[in-house]
Amino acid sequence: MRGAIALMIGLVAAGLAVQAAPLCSYRSPLTDLSDLLMSFSYQYTNDPYGSEERDTNAGSFVVDYKRLYDTAEYGFDVNLANRLDISVLDVSGYKTDAGGNYKRYLTADGDAFAFAGANANSSSSFASLGMSASLGLGLGRFTDVTPLAVATRIDDYLTERGSLTERLRAADLQILAYEIGSRETYASLADLLDVVREVIESSGFAKAGGLDALDLSRITDYLRDDSFSRYCGWDAKIGVGYEVLDPSGGQRDLLAMGSFNYAFTTAPNAQFLVSGGISGPPDLFTTNRVDVNAEYDHIISDFLILRGTYAFSRETWAGTPTDVHRIALDVTLTPLDTADVTLALVLEHRPYYLEWSVDIRLGISIQLL
């Protein structure tokens, strides 16, 4: 466990230490990001000696969806997290959280905002469904820096291949980012590619003869990759709410709540995200819910991607906390365009565990036709 944590911290530090284009200085008029992760695992083992205690029949299904939209005047966010654990011989359970917030900025060029939100949660440990509504104030903004990150990836590739004698100037990268961020205004991807090619070749750093067919093919891949996104920023919110439904089945209460989000990247191949929140009745010290999540995504090369996540949740009832820790490391190798190999290591600790659970998964997918 300590080795996995140390590895994750080391990779985060290495990725964030990279000095590249100041991606977080880029400002986009519109931020529209979404992320959907799904995973499923199942294991069945029948003990050949007839011992039911050694049989294994268990599985898990996880869905995590996030959406972030932000303009100069308003923004909203949506999240859905669901985990279902099924075991024939052991404890089965589920946990679902869904929520969203709408925020209105007090000024178009400022970071202060008012928000209204709603949240619903359900768990096998709850007596009933929980629902709440909230109002409050906040500070901070997020911005989509994907256009500049894509421009930087193109610059890195062309420089390493020798198609550029020197790296593009900051002004050229900003022009590329503007055009890439305006891709919706182009009739086709080919039209955008023509403009990107013109900007690069008129920089004065392109090799004699300009970009070749392989360069343009790789640039097209970067422009077409909708799964790639990078963003920066932060926000913090405080507010009050009301329990429409109490998950403990008790009396509905007023709620106090606070949350924060932070996103940072120094290079196109790295993204660091942290989020957390606390909510509960006015007496937060005896009854509350705390969630903290951290994620680090690192593109080591075109065929190797590493992702590390840490999730912590605590539910405190009558002064008694229950803590859940989950650490996951995923390594995805793409040796061919039609093949993926994924190795995942998942460590988890729950209140009734005597030690950390360790789950190692190896997945291979090949497209034959």
C-alpha cells in the first residue's frame, strides 16, 4: 500500500514539475467539458474440494460521470457516481450520488458567484433515499485550456520529428489555440487543418518543403481526439441547504455545507484534479459527510497512459465515523491502433475490513475487423 501511494505521489510531482507552455494562463470564453468512466469486474471460483467457504462469486460495477460548463455570465456542473458491489458469500452493497449546481457570476469579468444546487444520494447503509437543496455563494472559475494543450502537442511532435527547426513562438501557439478553439466555425476538419498548416508553415520554423503527409496525418489525429481535455482553475463554495429527504429516516434538518475544486496542468501530458466537500446539520462535529477525491492523469507516450486516483469518504453518525479509502492505479498500453492492454491495481479499505483489499486486473482488447 505504501509503495503504491509513494509511486502515485512521485508521478504527480514529476508531471507537475515539467516546465512547458503556461497552459493555465490561457483563457477560453467557453468551457464545456465532460468525462464518463465505466468499469466492471467479476470473479467466479468454485472450490474443487467442495468447500463453500473457498468459493468466490463476486463483482463490481462503477460509473462516474462529470460535466462542467462555464461562460462569462453563468455556469453549471453535474456529477453522478455509482458503485455496486455484489457478493453471494460476503457483504453486498451499493452507493449512488447525483447532484448539480447552477451558478450566476456577479460580474462578467469577476470570479464571485451565487449558486443553487440539488443533491441526491442512496446507499445500502442508508435507511432511505437522501435528497437536499442548497443556496450559497462562491468564488473562483474554471477555464478550458484544451485548445492550447492541443497546439502544444502539435508543436512538440513536429519539433521532435524535425519538421520544425525550432519550437513555435508563444504568439504562434496562441493563434493556433484560437483557431482550434473555434473549430465549430469551420465547415469541416479539413478546413481547420488547412488553417493550422498555414499558421505553422508561415512561422518561419518549418523545414524546407513544409509539412509532409505524415505530419498532417498526425496533426489530424490530435485535432480529432475528442477524449483529450485539459483545464485549470479552482472554486470554493459555502452555503445552506435543507433535507427534502433524510437518509437516516429521521427528522429533516437544515444543512451547512462547503466544497472546493482545483484543477492544474503544466504540460499537455498531465492533469491534476482535486475536489472535496462537507455537509451536515449545523452540528457538523457529530453528524456529517466528507468526501475528498484526487486524480492524476499522465500521458507518458503516444502508446502509454497512466492514471492514479484516490478517494476518501467519511460518514459520521452520532459522533462515530466510518471511513472508506480507495486507491487505484491504471496503466494503459496501446502497442497498435487496434489493440489495448490495461493493467489496474485497486486498493480499498472499509470499516469492517481487517486489512486492505487488493484487486489486480489485466484486460486485453483487439479489433480484428
